[in-house]
Amino acid sequence: MIFIKKIIYTFLTPRWVNIYKNFNRSFVKNDDKKILFYIFSKFWFMPHTYVYKYWHKANISSKHYYREFLALDHNARMLIKKVQKHSSKSSKVLDLGCNIGRHLNELRRQGYNNLYGVDIGKIAIAKSKEIFPNLKKVKTVCSSFEEYLFKTQTNFFDLIYTHGATVELVKPTFPLISQLSRVLINGGYMVFIIDEDGHSYPRFWRYEFKLNNLSIIFKKKINTKTLFVLKKVK
Ligand SMILES: C[S@@+](CC[C@H](N)C(=O)[O-])C[C@H]1O[C@@H](n2cnc3c(N)ncnc32)[C@H](O)[C@@H]1O
């Protein structure tokens, strides 16, 4: 079943880039269109924001409230080591799906001074600078990845990292890997911990990396997840 899903989401899904220009508006405001979003969510080839409301509104009664993402676990520390290895303290570094900002806080503590974070979680982003005062100068934004990347200039970041589940939740109607590659400088790095077979939209991630000039320079299995270091090559 996973294999079939991967074929559908990698090869049989149209990409609708321009629809994502003002994507945030639809999950922030259009509560009244819930049924329409629900119907859209049943068609794999239609962009929709139905599940985005869940993440946007994650509050104390959600199992994904920011308190679940405060501590730096073993995987988070491994990811940070790889980020350090492939960047300098002045590098422009993006945390994709930063939530409350546990990784950003650690990088800031180590002297990184050009950090960015994006997450759809309203409360997590609002609380991040209160919980981690260290993040005052970090440019965190409450947005979907889709709209944020759509609006980011080409060749902007030196390094992008993510600790999933994050990218695995993005509907493949958005050309995520190609947009990430676009905003990364040539010779820049991506550090990903992702579940290649899990979550809503499993894809042939390695194939998509290759297709978008991202060469795998390190990989390590950690239970169901994989830690990747990718380098953008021309
Ligand atoms: C499992 S949590 C991981 C949080 C963080 N990476 C960490 O390890 O502490 C997934 C995060 O991705 C965010 N997220 C999921 N889909 C998103 C999207 N399309 N755009 C922006 N953020 C998204 C959620 O709000 C949530 O904070």
C-alpha cells in the first residue's frame, strides 16, 4: 500500500505552485468553508488546507501542543551536530517546522546569529520568544511552508533543516523539494530527519532529492526515520 501511495504522490500528482501564493488566508479565515475543504481533502490531486487548521490551532488539548517539543532529545542533538558541521555561525539557517524553537534555541546558544524559523502553529510561534528569550533576534514566522517558500527569494539560505514529521505532512500538490532547492544557495546544505515511509504522503524522497540537484552526502537510519545530509549541486 505504501509503495502504491509513493507512486501516486511522486509521479501521479499535479503540482499547483501559484495556488500557494496566499495559501495562509484559507486556513486562518475561511472556517465557514470547512465542508468544502473536507471534500477537497478526499481528492489526492486537489490542493487543500483542511488538515492545516489542526496544526494552526494546536492548543493545550492537542497532543501536538508546544509542550511536547521543548526538550532536546537524542535525534535533535544529532541533527544539530550535522547543522554545525555544515555551516558557520553567520550562515543563514532555516528551521522548517520550528514549533516552539528548541533547535533554534540551542543554535542561538552556540552563537548562531542569522537564524530563521517557520511554523504554522499559532500558539507555538507566539510563545516561542517567551519560553526561549534567546530567540528574540531570530526571525520566526507563523506561516505554512507553502506560502513562506513561495515568497522567499531564490538562493537565500545557506542551510535548511527539519526535524519531522514536518515535510512528510505537506500535500504533494506543492512542489516542496523543488522549492526548497530553489531557496537554497548552490553548495548549500539541507539536514533532514524524516520518516520516508510514514505519515499522510509518503513519496520517493530520494528520487525527488536527486531530481532537484540535492545530492545525498550522508544518511543514517534511526528507527523508522532517516537522517539525511544533502548538498545542492549544480
Ligand atoms: C511533529 S512537529 C515537529 C516540530 C519541530 N520540528 C521539533 O522537532 O521540535 C511538526 C511541526 O510542523 C508544523 N507543520 C506541519 N505542517 C506544516 C506546514 N504545512 N507548514 C508549516 N508548518 C507545518 C506543525 O505546526 C508542527 O509544529
